[in-house]
Amino acid sequence: MVWQARLFFIALGLLVLLFVVTSLRKKRLKEQYALLWLLMAVALVAAPLFIDIIDTIAYAIGIDYPPAFIIVIALICFVLIFFQVSMTISRFSEQIKSLAQDLALTRRQVADLEQRLAERVGEESDRDD
């Protein structure tokens, strides 16, 4: 890889790293999601520095076109991120279901209490007459 391309990918990785850290600091991204994004940013910075080692590993495992190895690694990272998001969505959907049930029970209790209060107020007004 020529040095201009290496510099470009290092700069791109640093921009992603800066974006993730800034999002963390401004509380737009939670820590639990940031870890994989930080790892990807570090990989973007490190990959151009160690491209010769990556090429050697690709050839050693039988991949004749080393960029395909990098794409496979990137796809695995994205699959891990999607899996993490899917797990979070599943957990949140269970929490939402539980909260909706609690809210329905609370509304029912409030309605029952309002009805009892209305009955007592009605009974007291009948006594006063």
C-alpha cells in the first residue's frame, strides 16, 4: 500500500475515533455501545501500519487477495455490533412490556380508588341531606 493511502486510512481512523469519543463525552453514545466502535476505530488506525503483517496472515490462511481478508474482518465486526444492538433491543422490548403491564395495573388501581372515593363522597352527601 502506498504511503498516501496509508495516511488516508490512518486519518479516517482518527476521525472515527474522535467522533466516537466526542459522542461519548456529549452523552449521545452510551459506553456499552462505544467499545466495539472504539475497537473499529483503533483497527482503522492500526491496519495501515501493519498491512504487511495482515497480508502475511491472509496468505498464511489461504486467502490470495488480502483486501478480502480485511473485508471479512470488517464484516465480522459489523455483525458483532448488530448482535449487540439486537440484544439491547430485545432487553428493552421486555422492559417496555413489563412497564406497560405495570402502568395498566397502576391505572386500574387509580380508577378503583377514584370510584371508591366517589362512592364515599356520595354516601357522605346523602348523610348530610
